[in-house]
Amino acid sequence: MATPEPNHGVLILEYGNYPADSADAVVPIDVIGEDFHEVTSAPKVLELGKPVRLTLEPGSYLVRAYLPSGEIVARQARVEPGGQAVVSILPTKPSPRESLTWAYILKNVPDGGRAATRSMFESTRHVPRRGGEVVSERSGIEMTLWSHAVSPQNSWQRVEAGLTLDESAAPNDPNALAEASVDVPAGQYWLEVRGGGFPTRFVALAPNGSRRTHVLVVADDRSEPAFDPIDVMVNLGNRRAEAILSFLSLGSLEEAKRLGESLVDQAETMLAQKVADPIAATVAGYYLLKASALDRLHDWTANLANMFTWLPDGPVIRAWHLLRLPEPDPKEIRTLLVDAAARGLPLFTQGLRMLHDGLGLLARSEPDDLSTSGALQSIRPYTAAANWSALTTTFYGSDPKQPRLPSQSAIYELNQPGRRPVRALIDPKIEAQNAGAPGPTKEQVDVLRCLDQIVPSTRRRMLESVFKHGLTPEAAGSELGIQSNYVETQLVEAMRELRSLMSNLDN
Amino acid sequence: MSLVYPASDPGATTPQAHVLVIGVGRYPYLINGGGTLAINHFNMGQLDSPPESAQAMANWLIAKSTTSHLNPNVPLGTVELLLSPTTYTDSAGSTRTVDDATFANISNAFETWLARCDRNADNVGIFYFCGHGLERTDAFLLASDHGDSRYKPWRHTIHFSATELGVRAAAKAKTFCWLIDACRNNPIDTTRWPLIAAQPLFNPPIQQMPPRVTQMLRATTLNDVAHGPPGGGISYFTAALLRCLEKLGAESPMAGSKWEVTTDSLRRAMEELMRRTPLPDGSFGKCDSGGSSNTFGQPTTLHTLPGAAGVLVKITYEPEAALEFATLSAERTGQETRSRKPAPEPWTLELEAAQYDIRARFANGEYPDKELTNRTVAPPVIVYPLGGI
């Protein structure tokens, strides 16, 4: 061990708490001196379980770690001459157990259990089970594994085996609604997550080599979009790739940049050697496109597009790579993007957006080309129902062939057999009662609870102002800082939805 | 008609920042607009905040970016302003008329702005819009004459996503900031409107996309609405933006002897400041910087600050339950001590960048008193936990 200079001290930086599960986890950091300038000898990235020793002049040092969730963890230490100070970076919320560290370090599972208590439809667990389906007895969350193949005929098939429920996280974290592990072979596999009163969605799963893919469903009031208070976290099996994707999704590009180079090295080597880790390569591809690091993209984007024909992300990345080169050939780019759409939906939301944007760019510059408009048409229902804040492609709806946004699909879902308990919560009389009664009735409160699950938060807040607090739409609009006619429209729309629901339930 | 800084464009080809500011409050074809109601009105009406917000943005840039908040390498070049209603009051209180924010005027101003941006690759393009917005997969911004035709109801609606993509694809300037203060909800019935034939302001042919720094900041997240104060005034997003440009959005570590506001530090500060901004409906504000548009290189410096940077600070205690018994304080040598009485939530405050002693005291010893001495409070955002560390 090196001896510090006599008038210097040592600052040790360390990161993590469950090294076994997250051995390749990394976090971007910066170290700042009292003069607010950066300590240039400090590393830009801290690896889990690999402490770093810095020999520094005496003084106070601020260490900031940027977690993929957007959380900034700040720690400070004073280095004395000849002394040694330790700074430990830990996520603010510890994982309930080792196998979930990926979620808690990388994705900042929310604190508290408030959101978890919002589950309403626990009584629906008597719905007959279909093959291959698992259900969390605690939260009522049900999961089913699906496979998707474009040939023959764009088929979606339930997969009978490969999905295992694991409830062990829940007792230690009230926000953990369900946990499962899945065998995901190479190919397009989707997890249907439904029940618990939350909007049904289909989440793309990444193959994880010989390991099982972990999925954690957590209640999260901070989730976007606002009408969806749960987050489905999918473990990609590559911590750097997950962290980079999270940073890219958040717009935290500086942090992504710090992690990106090491992932690119890994992916470049693998693709050059035609070693099959398409997930790391795909994320590296998205990163390099963002970074405009064309000199590192080489021809391996072509390998990615050609070697993994089940993966739509490959031709998307290749097409955008070509767009960055001098004099790009629109015909070649069109062929790639049309091929990507024909393969199915990209695994990552980033790819879905780039496919949509790329096809849109082509369609606007070549409006008469039928292949482009056809490809755009094929993905349009999915882009319209997508959760754009998810890392892996996620779309809402109760049927994978009929994607719908939650405000429509929740109504649809409530009409399914086995959902009749909700009937008791919805009484058409509330509309009449509301006319002259400023205070909330029990029915109104129940309806609000129901609406809480199925409509966007803003509309819910409008309804609360009117139903609960007896405000006129004009007063509600004024209080909320929005147009009163918008409040009225939303009320009418909500009541229309309720009436439609009632009508369907009665039939 | 819409150039508000300088009096005329000198046509400089040295690196400059060029700004296009649009504030749309009057919509003749939306509710209470006085015109024939658009068939695609979606119950939208007139807005008070956007003209005020847009003027505040333009006035700040003209007053500060040319004096106290300079960027010596990329000074302010031009500010183009379109308003609806069209009355513009400058910082000195003088009024004049600028171009109405119709689609045609916006389109012309956009082309002028983009041509200026294209004069030098090191130029910075800033596009600010405050008004009605919609989003269904793509984002749309409503010009004042949105919905003026029953037969082509979307002809005066800006296809913002395509516009931004076009700029990303074909503009010459390396840095663009898109500041979008508009709703992102989706009231558009898919059955009735399977396609939204909105118009991009820029629709280049396929060509090489150069590397670019693009920073997009939006006033709300997908499927949600942006907010203005009841009764009018500057919107919450724009008010936060001006505070971040003024003092709170600086970068640390420092690169030189002055605090700089960069594309990246502005993003961090905006996200945190909006999270702290209470809205009239009881929720808190948002700033969305995610999405596909942001490509990166080295963050671009927007300007330097004339003095100390402000820092968005959060002081908490581990466990957080202790906070309702804790008196918290932040003390800087030679300055008045800031303190807060016991309360259940973490203490969010703004301090000047400096060293502070941060303390938690418990009157009845419910939890251990804690003190962090000589702590560096560095911009734009910092969280200091006391207690369990």
C-alpha cells in the first residue's frame, strides 16, 4: 500500500452494500474541493465493491454520486495530514434482500407504503387462472408470459411455463407489490401485468442468457404517466446497460456519458467477436448514437442488425447510424426501418421512439412511399398506447393485439368477467346527488377511489374539487389554475365513462 | 416586426445566441375567442399567462444576457418575439406591437431564426413557446389561428416533434435549447382523429445528421397539463426558468473563476426547482427533460453569473421521522443563520454557494443532535442528510 505524502491525507471512496448480486454496478461521481473546483485525480465512476484511494491535500471534499433514478447522494469528508477518511455511497433506501439490489440501487424504489394501499380490487382473485399465469395473493397483481412472432400472422401466444412468482420482497417493503422471475430465451417475450386495480400493460422482456430475468412490480406515486401508479422494473442482467438506459431516459446525459465508454468497450469486443450479448450491444448502440460517437460505431451496427433477426432494435440502430454518415441513402434507411417494424416492436422504448421518428422523417420526405406509411401504420396503435417513460417497451391494453391507453383500457378491463365487485362502487345516482349537495357522499368517495385508479391525476383533482369540496367548475378551474371549460369537459367525460361502464355492467 | 433585440439584425457571423420567443394567449377559434369555434377545439379556451410569460422571458434575456449575465464567447445575437395578443411591453415599460403568433408568422419567424442559427456552427439556438399544447405520440403546439378552417382543421397547428426532428437532422448550429411551456395531455379521440395533420415548421429532406447538443425542457410530463397562476401572471415553469437562469442554475464543479449556467446544469436545477414548486391543485410542478431529442456532447455554456451561485438545498435527517422534533439550521460565517422549526418534511431552502455548518437540535433529546461543520454547498442541487451517517 502506498504511503501518503507527509502533508497529505487519504480519501477512500466506496460504493454498495450487496456486492454479490450487483458486481458490475457502477455510479458516476464527482469530487469537489472547498474552492468548488473538481479534484481532477478523482475517478469519474465508482464501481461497486471496488474502493478507490485518493491522496489529497488536507481539506474538506464533497463527493456527489448520481444514481440512475435521478437521486443525488452527497457525502463530505475532511482529509487531515497523514490521516484517512472514508466516504461510503449507498442508496438512500436499502434493498430488502440481495437479489433485488439491482432495483434498489439502480432505480430508486420509492419510500413508504402509501401507494401500495391504493390497490382496490383484491377481491378479484377468484378469476379462473389461465395456463402459465401467476398471481400475487398479497396485491392481486397477475402476470402472464407471452411470446410474439411476426410469422405466421403476427401471432401472440401465452407461454405456459417459465414464470415463477416470488413474494419474498413484499414483507420487507410495502411498496413491492409483486416479484417474479422468468426464463426468457432469445426472442420477443412480453409480460402481461394486470389486476390490483392498475392499468393492464404488456412489458417487453430482455433475454438474460442462462440466467432468469427478474421482474419487480412496485407502487410508485411518482410514476409517469400520472394515471399509472405502478412501475414494472425488468432486470436486464447488465448493470451498466441498465444504468445508461435510465440516465438516457431521464435526460441525464452527462452521467450516461461517464458510464458509456466502458459499456461500449464491452459491446464492441463482443460484437467484433460475434459473441451473443445483443442486449449490451443494443444499449451501447443507443448510447453511441446519442453521443454521436460515429468513430466507434464501425460496422458492428450492421452485425447487430443481421445477427439477431428477432431483435427489431438492430435495424433501428443501423438506420440511425447511417443517418449520421455523409450522404445517407434514404432507400437503405427505409429498408432497415421497414424491416424493423416488420420484426415487431423494439425491445427498448428508446428504440420505439427512434423507429417512430425515423419512419416519420421518411414519410414526410417521401409521402408517396407505401412501405414507409404501411410500417408507420403498423406501429401507430402501439406508439399511441405506449408508456414512454418505461425503459423496456411497454404498452397498455388488455389484449396485445388491441393496445389502448388506460383511460379506455381500464374501463374495458372493469367490464371483464370477474370485475363485478366494482359495481358496488359506482352508482349513477351520484350525478343527481351532486347537483345540490356540496358535501361528499359515501358513493362519491367510492367513485373517487375508483376514478383514482382509472383516470389521470389532473382529472381526478378536478373531480375532487367539484365532488368533494362542492366547488363549481369555474371555481375549481380558478383554484387549479386551469380553464373552467376544461374542468367541465373532464367532468362530462368522467360521467360518460361511468355511465358507459354502468350500462355495460347492466347488460 | 417581431425582432425585439437588437433594433435590426447586423447579420453577424461570429458565434451568437439567437432566440425565438412565442407566447400565445388569444385563440380566436377556441372557446370565448370570438371566432367560429374550431371543430378541434377540445374545450380549450383563452389563456392569460403565455403573453406575460413570453414577455418576461424576452425581457430577461435582453436585459441580463447583454449586461450582467454575459456569455463572452457566445453573446446574445437576436431575440424574435411573437405574441397573441400582440402588445409587447419592454423592461423600460414602453409598449409596441409585435407580430401576431399565427402559424404563418411563426413559420416566417422560425425560418429567419433558423437561418441566423445556421450562420455559425457554434451558435446557440433557443426556442421558447408558451401556449396550448397537445400530445399523442407526437407533440403539437397551437398557433393563435389553430382551427381556423373546418376543412383543414390542423393546418395551423405546429407539429413540434417533426419540427424539432427536422432541426436535429439538418440545422448547422451545434446547440439548441427547446423550452416548451405547454400542456401535454391527449384529449384527441383516436376514432375521430386517427391522423393529426399538423404542420412541421421545418421539413428537410433526408441528409446527414451532425453531432449536436440538444436540451429540451418541458413544463410537464406526458399526459399532464402545464399550469399558470390563477388569475394570470407568469407561468410556474417560466418563473422557475428565469430564476434558474438568474442564479439557481449554475454548474459545479466550477470550470473557471465564475459560475456558469450550462445546458446540463440548467436541466438539473429546473427539475429540482419545479419539484419544489407548489401548484394550486395541491400537487407539485414538473420539468421533463427526457425523451429522444436530447443528444449530447460537451454541455454548452449559456452564460456566466455576475456573483455567487444559488443552490437548491435539501436538509433531512435519517430517520426522517426525527424531523418533526428537529430544529434545523444552516450557518455561514459572518452571515445570518437560517433555521427551521420542527416539521415532518425535509427542509428545502436556497443558499448561496459557500461553506456552512448544518445542525439538527432536539429540544427534548428525542434523537441525537447532529452537526456537519464546514459543509460545501455546491450548485445546482445538494442534499444533506443528518443523523444516521
